[in-house]
Amino acid sequence: MKNLPLIFFSVFCCAASSAQTATGDYAKARKALQHNKIDSSAWYINNARQYFTSTNNYDSLALILALETQITWEKDPVAKAIAKADSAMGVVMHRLPEKSAGRVALNSIKGSLYSGRYLFDSAAIFYNNALKAADTLHPHLPLVILYMNLCRMEMLKENTAKADVYYNKAYRTLQAVDPADEITLADLLITRTQCFIVGGNYNAALQTAAQTEQLLKKNYAPDNPKLAKNYGNLSSVCYYLSRYEEALMYRQKALGVYLQNNTADIDNNSSFYVTYYNMGQLYYYLNEHSLASNYLNKALHIGTNIYGKQNLGMVNVLVQFGSTQQKLKQFSQAKTYFEEAYRIQKTLNPGDYWTLAYIESFYGDVFADEKKYDSAAYYYNTSVSNYNKINEALSYYALYTRASLANVYTTTGKTNMALRIQKDVLEKFRKQYPLLKQPVVEFLNDIAESYLEAGNLDSAKLYSDSSILFQSGFKSLSAEPSSWLSKLPFSFKVSELVKTRLNILYEIFQRSKQQKYLTELLTITDTYSDYISANIYKLRTQHSLVEQSEVNKTIFSKGIDACWELAKAKNEQHYFEKAFILSEQGKALLLRLASNNFMVDDAMVENDPVINRDILLRKQISSLNEQHLNAETGTDSLLRLLTSAIETYRAFQDSLKKTGNPYFNKRYAVTAFPLSEIRNELLMEQATLIEYALTDNYLYTFVLTQDSFYVKRADINYSSAVKALQNPQALSAQAFRDSAYKLYISLIKPVEAYFTSTKLIIIPDADLYYLNFETLVTDTTDKNFGSLHYLIHKYTISYLLSANVAVQLKKYDRRDKTKDKALLFAPVFTDAMKQLYKKQAAFVQGDSSYLHLFRQPFALQAAQNIYRLMSADMYTEHQALESAFKQSSSQYKILHLGTHAQINDMDPLQSRLFFAKPVGAATAADDGNLYAYEIYSMQLKAELAVLTACETGAGAVHTGEGVMSLAHSFMFAGCPSVVMSLWKIDEKTNAQIITGFYKYLKKGYSKSEALRKSKIDFLENNAGELSNPFYWAGLCIIGDDTSLYSDNNWWYWLVGVGIVLIILWYVLKNRRITTRKAVASEFR
């Protein structure tokens, strides 16, 4: 019987020795479990249970019942395992002696089940019972495992001192029982690694995990969950050392091992809960917050199944998920999750000041992001106070909370207080966590920003130097930025270091007027551009690209300021031109990368394996992303497939970069085109290009023509007027006129003298994206909408998001790629369509918003008129299905969607266009909603998309990218030009305007000329209320403005000239005949 505990615990916690039993079932069970064959193991254990029951061997029976409980825990929800343990205890506990291995085992497993659910008080009862049942004079493996379980519980409670005590007891007991037991030793080392991680001893953790890996590979099958636990430990160490890519690799290995164990119920398995939670954390710190949100949402779901909603085990995942929503700018959602976590903690364990402090610090973060600095400071101070109550002032999170508090003080001008805290945090953190590098870099940069705010520029530069040196590992900072910037790891935080550096250099110039600081600043921006091009492929999602674009914009904007100062000081024009180039580099990063892909793919040599693989992987990612976002349930498998595809593509791009593949550089080039190329591609028809660039303090206006280039700088004083003109229907004519005139004076009048034509191409910035420049007025003499002198009467206006993107798309050859036809969709949303949808069984979980869509008879009328004007295919009412559009949209020259739209400012990817609902059960791909994320994944070849739904050009402005609108999604998918709406337009009037647009388009006018002429026709024929810009100015054209059809006037002229020539020939011929007859008569 001495060997029986060894057999039980070889399964219970990593397995024990290879003891023999009389029947051999234990050895077979052990072997099956080492090879992760839980069902086989359960069969052998059942034989043993029957044997010990029949022989009344209750101590051994207790061990077998505890083992059955452990297997239940591996396979089923924890509630079933607890029920199994209760049943086992009811069967044998009253028959066991006070001191017995079986009593220790059953109480230990029961305590472990409760501690795993964060029910520490309940767990303590059973652990104490186990300790009372242990005979310490005659140790056995159940006692080893009991000490390990107690160690793990103390780690969950963040009590590292007690955890160490129990670990040491477990190790000494194992040495006394069987020092050669490698299997139990491996499990003990897994626990030891976790102790080192919690205690911050990361080198020891790495060494111990490496030793554990050798033991596990020697004694376990490759798919055994113990290997996954060790990979998880390695991931955690790398995570704390800011080696996030390595951490992700180990976490993926762990997930791979768990997935091989297909006996587990993922939705109720604690190992998957931990793995999904940690994957979410890793993507969070890699600044991939959309991926983090998906993994944490899954962890939240599994955690709810395991713990229930009201359990301390839910606190961490609620807080982390809330923080991810905060990073996605979903502030109200973030607060909801923080509030839930805080309520659970206050209700179930109000004396746990550490966790309360932890949650309070996240509250501070969300208020700081909302710029509610008083509230942020309150929560940070409360958090710090709670950490102090339990002597945890030197803990990782306590120090970080103080650093965040200091940043709030800096922002609100309390720099002395901020610097005092920041220096204290830096000193203590370096002493407490000498191996952690990234936090120190951040703290040094924070101090630099505080000194900058305080006006102490020498100290600001000194700390900026220190942050860069500490990040790079260099001993000194070279005067040549390329020597250090190109060597830094690519991350969002490095971009923040660069931004701080540029701000310091600019302020030093402002004070000293020494131009060398501006020269250094521009050298850094040039190097930074190369740094971005070389590393941008490492960003995995659209959200992270947009976030990177925002910080890029701030960096290039500071370069624009420097160029202005140098141009004025040196009277050198090329600095103005460089400012324009920097303005372009800060715009439309997503569209630039998309246009790069079009060009590389189009230039593909037949059967090129590299480009073929690139295209295949991108299609796979797009397809999986669409499926994942469309799926309502069971998305975990799609999520894993999606992230696996993303990581595969990233590794593929990394290999292309390392081998110097030429396609890599072309695909990720983000440098701007020279002015000469922009002129050749965009200004051949004598247009004038006007680009606006907003920096921290100034508005720059660049004017580019075929023969000239000018720049103006002005203070920012127009924002209120832009906001007013976003809702023209709410304004009186006089109020509208005053705002429109103010904008004309601020935006157009200062540079109007430099215009060389009446055709304007405007590239907005910031809130100017919301403005239709056609509605600006040139004077204040009139008071009625119908008589105001709008710019539309003077200029033909179109818009671009970026000149670079326009140039790139201009080069893309679309000839012979589509039918020379228009594709027209007008769902109309009749009452009959809604009634049919309402009757369908699918409506039990249907889309109620569909029933509230207004009928669109004028959109139908417009589509019918367009159909008569030009060659087209038309889908109306029930035929206007989402699936029909998806199947045919890539084949047409023009896409016309006369439908409704719903804009989601908080999550632009969830904005949607409405189509007819399918008859019968809807599918995710054909549910009548074409979401922006679906459009982004499409490959369109049309030359024009016309989106007459409301607000298709509206949405949230993202600094550096522009408005993330439905129009943006069509341009990303390949349409070089889009007719879009800026507000909730009137259906009837805009149906007239869009019909006129097609009439003029067919006659050979450019897109902007066709739209302008149609609007002017409308104004000339509609006075009074309908002359309010709300009715006629909602639509505008963004993108390529070239004609789609040739001008037919030359044919009429040719025919006319031909007729005249024929008449002249006929007249002359008759005269010659008459003359000949006259001559003949004379001779007679």
C-alpha cells in the first residue's frame, strides 16, 4: 500500500513515481495519463475502484475517488468536479482514520477546486482539514501535493511570502519521500517557476522553466497539458520582460498543446480560460487591441461558465477586458466592466485592498483618456492609498499607478508635483525590478515630458537622451539619428519617444533660435519615415495601423512646423516643398498600403510564387476576418484560425524583408511622391490642388498648380464655424451665411490669388473633412439662401484624402477589368418587403431596425432614370440582395447604391449599408447588412461608387487617416472615386441631383463637373426653402475626378462639318455642270 499514493498523485498533479500495483491497473492508468489518454485512464481507474471497494480498502479507495474527481475537473465544468468530490467524501470519509493519505487527498482536491474559483475561505476549510489529516512524521506524496496546492492558492492571493513557505515545504517533503521522482519534481518546478514570476525573479524563472521543459519532454507525451503550463510560464516571463513576441510564441505553443487534447470542453475548461486571457493580455501589450478584445471576450465567456458572474475569479478578466475597450475608445463600456469588477470585489472581499487598488488605477486611466483629470487624479490617489494600507507601495502596479498620477499632474500644469513623484517612482522601480526595461524607458520619457511642460528644456533633453539610450542599449547618443533610430525595436512606445524628442527640439529652437535644432528635427523625421516603411508590416490589424497613423501624424506635423521656420529664416523654397511632403506622409496610411498592394499585385509576373502566396494569405485573412465578425456564436475556432493566419502572414513578410525581396519594399513604401509626379498625374487639366495640414498650433495651406507652389500659415480659428455648417437645416440663412463667410475668409481667401483655374482639388485635414467647401460664401451682402454667393458658382470642387494615394491609384490600369456598365441597387424597403420579413421565422432573432427603414420611392425613381440613361443592370426591391451585390460588384465600372445606411462612430467597422432581406433563413454572408468590415475585405475594380445613403462620408475623424466612413471602405477595397453624403440628406432632392449627375457624366463631363452642373440646375429651378444647402450640398465627390465617358460634342461637330462639306460639294458640282452646258451651247 505504500506505493498507492504515488500512483494517485502521478495523475493528480503531474503524476508521481512508476510504482507497481497488484493488478497493474495503476501503472496502465499512469501511462495513459502521461500520453493524455484520459478515457483509457478512467477505464483502468474504474477497475481499481471496484477492486478496492470489494476489498474494503478505503484509504486506497479515497485516493482513487480523488483521482476520478481530478479527471472530471479536466473534462467537465468545475461544478461537476465539486459534486464528484462531495460524493466521494460522502462514501469514504467517515470510514477513514484521522491520519490518512486518502483523507489528505480528498480534502486537498476539494480545497484546490474552491481556490481555483477564488473562493479562498471555503478552500481554507478543506486545506486545514487536509493538514490535520497529514502525518508529517511519515510523509507521503499527497502531502507534497497539498503543500503545492497551498502554494498556488497563496500566489492567487498575491501573498508571495506564504507561497514561498509552502513551496519549500513541498520540496523538502518530496526529497524525503522520493528524490528520484522526476514526474512530481516537474510539477513542483512548474509551481516554483510561478513563484519566481510572482516574486519578480525572472532570470530564475527562465532557468527553472528550461529545466522543467527537459523533464516534461522526457516523461510526457507532446500533447500533455503539463507542457502547455510550462509554455505558459515561459510566456509570462517574456511578457514581464517586455519580450512580447516571444511571449506570444510560447502562448501559441501552449494553446496548440491544449487543442491537441480534444477531450476538453473549451467553454468550461480553466486551462483554456487562462490561455485565452493571457493571449488577450499579450495582444493588448502589443498594441493590437482589437485582437486582445476578441481573446478577452472569449475568456470572459469561459470564466462566466466556470466561476459564475458573481465570483472573485471574474475580477481580473473584467478589468482587463474593460481596459481593452478603453484603448478602443469605448469609454462607457470600459467603465461598465470596471464597475462590475469593483462591485464584485467590494461585495465578496472588501478587505482585499490590493485588488481594490488595482481596479481603481484602471478607473483613473479611463478618466485620464477622457481628459477628466480631476476624476483621474481622485482614483489614482485612492489606489495609491489602498496600496499603502497593505505595505504594497513598492509593487509593480502601485508604482505604475503613481507614475500615471504624475502624468495627470503634468497635463494639468502641476509639474513640480509630477517630477517629484516620477523621480521617486523611477528610483524605486529600478531598484525593485532591475530586469524590467520597458517601464524604465517610459518613466524616463515621462520625466522628459514633465520638464518640457515646465520649460526646463536642458533637463527635458537630458532625460529624452536617457530614455533613448536605455531603450537602445547604447552608451552614447550619436548626432546622426539613423544610427540609433533604425536600431530601436518597432513599437508604438518608440514612436512616443520620437514624438517627445521632436517637441523638445522644437521648443529649444523657439527659445534659442538656433537652426541646428530644426535641422536635427528634420533629420529625425526623415529617418522615422524609413523606420516606419521598414517595420509597418509588423502591425497586424487595421485598428493598430490607424493608431500608428495617429502618432505618425503628430511626428510629421512637427516637421512641418520646422520646415516653415527654416524656409522663413533661410528664404529657401525647398523647405516649403518638404513641408508638403511631410503633410502627405501624415495622411491616409491605410489607403496608401492598400494602393501599394494593388500596384504590386497588378505588376505580378505570371505564376510568381512570392506574390501568389502573398495574395493567398491576404485572401485567407480577409475571409476568416469576415467570417469571425459575422459569426454570432462559436467564434473561438475562427478566432484561432484568424490569428494563426495573421501570424503566418507576418512571419512570411518577415522572411521577405530578411531576404531583401523587392516586393517587400514596394508593398510597404510610405514615402511621398515628389511634387513633379503629383503635377503630372493630378494637375494635367490645369487644376489647382489645395492641401490643408493642421499641427498643434497652426493651419498650413499648400497650393500646388502646374507652374507654382505656395504655402500659408495661420492660427486656428474656424472650428465653431465648421461645426455649425455640419447641420445647415438647423440654421437661418443669416446664421449660415456668417459661418460660411468666416470659413471662406479663413480657408480660401488667403490663398485664392494663387489659384490658376476654377477646378479645385481639396485635401482636408482634421474637422475640415466634415466641410463641403461648395457651401462657403464669398460675401455677406445677401440674406436669403437662394441668393447667397456660394463657391459652387465660382469653382468646380472635388476632394482627396491624400495626393499620394491618388497618384498611386491613377497608375493602376483598370482597362478591360470590368464591364462598361453600371450596377444599380435600390432596395426601396416597401411595406410588403417588411411584412414578408416579419412573417419569417428568422425574425425571432431578426433585425428590428429593418422594419423602421423609410420607404425610398425616389431612390427607385433615380435608379430607373439612370438605367434609361446608360448601359446598366438593375436590382430593386426583393432582388436587391446583399449576396447579389457581393457576387457581381467586382464586374462593373460603376456601383450605384441607393439605400439606407447606419453609421457607427464608436466602431466604424460596424457601420453598414442596408439591402433587401433574403426570403427564407438568412446567413451571415447574406443577412441584408453589408458591413464596413465586409467592404474592406472586398476586391472591387469599379472606377466609381455612388453611395446616396445618408452620411456615407461621415464618421469619426482619425488623426492621420481621415474619416473612417463607408466611402473610405470602398476606396480601400479598390474604388478610386466615391460619391458620398456628408449628412442625413433629403431623398427626393438628392434623387434629382444624382440623376442629373449621371446625365452630365454620360455627356463626358468629369465627375466633379457633372455633380456641380446638376447642383446648379437644381438651384436655378428651386428657390425658397429648397435652396438651403441641406437639400443640395450633401453629396460630394472624393477621389479620382477624371471623366468616365468621352465627350460626344466632337461627333456632332464632325457630322455638322460633314453636312456642310456635302452641301458645298453639291453646289459646286451643279455650278460646274451649268457652266459646261453654257460653254457647249456657245460652240453650237
